[in-house]
Amino acid sequence: YRPLAVSVSHPETGEIVAGLLAGTNYGQLHVLVLFVQEELRGAGIGSRLMLLAEEEACRRGCSGAWLDTYSFQARAFYERLDYTVFGTIDNYPPGHSRFFMKKPLLLQDRQQPESRQ
């Protein structure tokens, strides 16, 4: 297991405004946390953090990535980055669902997220 962290700091204050915590093992990237301050969402920062983590995972020899999210969180965001659901726990937490998502990592076939439509 090797931890992986990527962060974005405010250029003037040095405050961390976005970040990703993950780890690699058994040929997989496991994204644990992705956070972007609310006022910065929609600017491509989350996509860029994911891309950087995936690229590093490829350098580490990983062939896939996985994560989990909830129905009240970011499923659509991850689907735009080509993640697909491979498992669901319904009514967890009550009234919602937990989704487990995966993506194959093939660095040579990758595009920058900003260039996707």
C-alpha cells in the first residue's frame, strides 16, 4: 500500500482549497476523499485532481481505479470521468444509496477532462 495525496492551495493565503486522498495497492487506485471548496466547484479542479491521481497510479503500475460515493454526493461527476457503478447498497444511509464505482486506467488512451464534451 502506498498513500497518494494531491492538493490545491490558494495562491495568496496558502490555504488548501481542494484535495484528494487515495492509495494504491494490488494494481488499483482507491480514491478515499475528493474535496473542492464549494465556491470553486465547476471550474475543473476536481477533474484535474482525479486526472493527476490516475496518472500517478498508472506510473505506479495500476490498471484500474475505484471509489465509493452516495446518492446525495457526486455520482454524476464520476460518471463524467468514465467511472461506472459495479455495486450498490440501497437504503444506506436510510433513504439513500451507496455506489461503488470503477474505471480502467489506460494512460495512453486518456484525454484531459477539460477536452471532453
